[in-house]
Amino acid sequence: MKAAIILFLTAFVLSGLTVTQSERAKSEALSQISSRTEPETPLENLGRYLFFDPRLSGDGSMSCSSCHDPGKSYTDGLALSTSYPGSEGFRNTKSILNAVRVQNFYWDGRLAGSDPATQIRDSITETHFMNLDGRLMLERLKQIPEYVMMFADAFGEGTEPSFGGTLNAIAAFEKTLITGETPYDTGDLSPAATRGFELFSGKANCSTCHTGDDFTDGMSHQTGVPNHPEIFDDPLRHSTYRSFIKAMGVPGYMSVRFDVGRYTVTKEEKDMGGFVTPSLRQVNQTGPYMHNGVLASLEEVIEFYNAGFGGDLVPLGLSETERADLVAFLESLTGSEPDIEIPTIPQYQPIDNWMEVRN
């Protein structure tokens, strides 16, 4: 009787991950997985062009795809992101695959996942991202016949390029970036991955935070990830980070010597150094890992958690074989990615960023 009760409680606690394969296939989130390889609507197609167009940056040197490269699972493959010339990034670039399902954008969760257009506006206009004045963007787009036609196709005859239309078009395109089924979804796990799943759900304690169909609780946690030294040693990264936390109203921003994470948004001590749990889909394609890319491989990530270096962590005591099995399970969370054709961007000289834009 006691053994039966323990088994029941175990199944209840892990119900988010240990359902049968047929039940998983019916889940609402997985039903969004698409086999589409190209945008199907004029709005999505317009967004595809805009996503790859460097005119959406101040000096015409960067596009959304500069940091979200289809060839790198829509990341940049770097520990710390690049930024607009004159600044440098201070966090790791997250993949935008399956972004249609995220609860919050960015490692500190400062923007709601339900409002992708706002996140896109942030990326285009913020000085350390693409640094483009929205009025200048419209002037650039209006002078390109192809865009005038595509906006009319997407929004109706006579509709000119607009700031809101640009944001909504890119958001529509990004919603098509959904990965396909994985060996985990289909139940086609290797023996090592099966053992890794059991560890993930039990001894390794991963499912406490990496839960649900996208393996994230959408919440921030303090895990004690070490600082990336470049954030404060590199002058451009240092100044960019301080400028950011100043703009976000972080108290004592001049004396901060580590990334305060979620605290940037809430100003609550409990969130100091906390970062939002990332999805684990495509995880073996999206390194380096953690909010600052300080861990280069999945093996390093598992060793970090196994050792219980700090934050909310305690040592796990996983053997070498168990760690390898856990890697095998994480590798089973990768599915096919959309085969998006990179468009040929119309070749016109963009209006220079320094030119005055009059009302």
C-alpha cells in the first residue's frame, strides 16, 4: 500500500512531463507545431523581408537576423550579443524559435510575450540594439517601391508603410518560426535519453523549473551563474550595461558590479540576480548557455548544476554516466526548424542616419 501511494504521488508531481506519448501529442501547445516552411500570407511575407533588411537599423548595418540568424537556430552563437556600433551587448541572445508561446521576452522578463510588437519596437529603436528613429524608418521604406506594394498587399490598397504596420508584420513572420516534433514528442527516445528523462524528472530536479511542453515555468530564478568578466572589463559592454540599468531606474546603478537580472524590472530584493527560465527546445543548437553565455556546452551546464555552485542550487551527485544520459535527453528536444528562404532585399541606398527628419 505504501509503495502504491509513493508511486501515485510521484506520478502526480511529474504529471507535466511523464504523461504518455499519445497524451503529449494532444497537448494544446504541441498542436501549434507546424510543418510550414514559408510565410503564407502577405503580412507574413512582408515581415520576412523586414526581418532581414538592415535598413531597420540606424546606420543600415544590422537587421533582426544579425542577432537571430536562421543558420544558428535564430541566435547569434555568441556568449554575449553584439550591439549597435558604439555599444556592445551584455547578455546572451535568446532564440526566437517558438517565441509565439513565450510568457515573457528577455532574460529579465521585462516585456510580455503576449505583445511581440512591443518587443520588436524595443529591438529596432533602443540605442544598444538597432538604434533607428521610427520616422527615419518610414522615410526609408516609403522610398522603396517594393515595400509600398507589399504594405498595400498586407494591409489594403492605398496603405503606406507605417511604424505599427512594420512591427505587426515582423511579429506575424516570427509567429511562423515554430519547430517540428522531436524524438521526445514522438516517443522515439534512445535508451540513454530515456534514462536521462527519468533523471530530468527526478534526481536531477530539472523539471522543477523546466516544466510544461516548452520546458520552462516562465519564472525567474537565482542559480548563482558566475559573472561574465567582459561585462565589466570591456569598456563598451560596461558602459552599455550601466546605461541600460540607469534607464531602467535601478537604484545605485553606478556601484553595481554584477547583472542584477529580474531586479532591473521589479526592484524587489527577492529578484536580485534572478533570470527567466529559458525553453529547452532546440537547446543543443542554441549555446553558449545561461543569461551571459558563460557556459559553452550542455556538459558544462549539467556540471554546473551537478556541483550546486550557488543561488538556489544544491549538489546533485550525478555520476559521469548519469550526466551523459541527461545530455542525451536534452539532445532529444531538438526538432526540425522552418526552412525559410532569405529574401533578396531591394538594393537602394538608405537615407543616412544623421539626416534631419522634420515633422
